[in-house]
Amino acid sequence: MSELRRLKSLLPPELQSWVMVEAATDVNPPLIRCEEIGRDEIEIQVDLAKWDNLAIDQRNLMFWHEVGRIQNDTIPREGWEMAALAIGLGGAVGELWVQDGLLLLLALALCGVSGFRLWQKNNGEKRLAESLEADEKAIALATRFGYTLPNAYKSLGSALKTLIEQTPNRRARKQYETRLQALRRSASKAKAKMEQDKENRPVI
């Protein structure tokens, strides 16, 4: 529980009143995830058993990745889509039975809209783009909490490497690998910019 309190202290002050940090209670949960638990509350859930396998710096950056997702407003929300899809499918079957063409079209339209929205929410490319943006946010948060920029990149990179080694699921591992490649490119750009700024600094 002391680890949960420590993580809570890593939240930016503006998030501390409405973001909770709790231990995951599911069977075989992911390492860390965010979930909307109320209209104005978000919970970060951590699988403490897996979490203990990471070094402190790795944990910090993985935690700030989730905080970055909250700041970017990319947390999955319980929507109306699944209910609408079920209603639409049920309606379509019912209208086929009574043979009402207009209501059948309306039911199929409802299925189409809700199905498209579900596809959008679960689109792999969109979710990957959101993860890459959250990684950049995590780096910024780390520097806000006292990390140097090189150490922030190094800590997140080593966390992703560890997760690649420990993840048996090929699809999840591929996403970690893509994030690591993007992080390396970002680190190279940041390093080049720092060196350029150093060269351009006037000598006193």
C-alpha cells in the first residue's frame, strides 16, 4: 500500500483531487491501466505483483505515461455504443420477422453508427498514436518532477525493453517495440537540439 501512496504523490497537484491510484483486483490484469469510475473521477489501477518486477525509475515513467493519457483526455469511457449495437441488432431481427421496411432500415442504421464508433474506439493505429503522445507527456512530467531529460528517456526506454522481454502476447509486444523505436527517435532529436542550443549559447 505504501507504493500506492508513493504513486499518488507523483500525480501533478491539479490531478490529485480526482485521480485515484488503486491495486488491480481483476484476474490477470494488465500492468497498469486507467479507467473512468465516475463523471469526474478516474482510477489508475496497478498490478502490484508485476509492478514489483520493475525498478523505481521504470515504474515512475510507466505511471506518468498513464497520467499523460489522462492529461491528453484519451481514457476509454463507457459509451452508449455497445447498448446501441445490441438494440439495433435486436430491432433488426424483430423487424425482419414483422417485415416493417422503415423500422428495419432504422435498426440497421443504428447498428452501423454504433459499430463504426466502436471500431473508431478500438482502432489499433489510433490507440498507438495516443500511446506515443502519452510517452512524450511522460517525459515532460518526469522533467517536471526533477529528472534530467536524458535520464527520463533512459528510464522509459528501459521500462519498455523490460516489458518487451516479459510480454508473451505478440500483438502487445509489437506495440511496446513500436513505442521504443519512436522513443529512440524522439531522444535523438532532443539530444541534437540540446547540442545545437549549447553551440548557439553566447560565450560570456
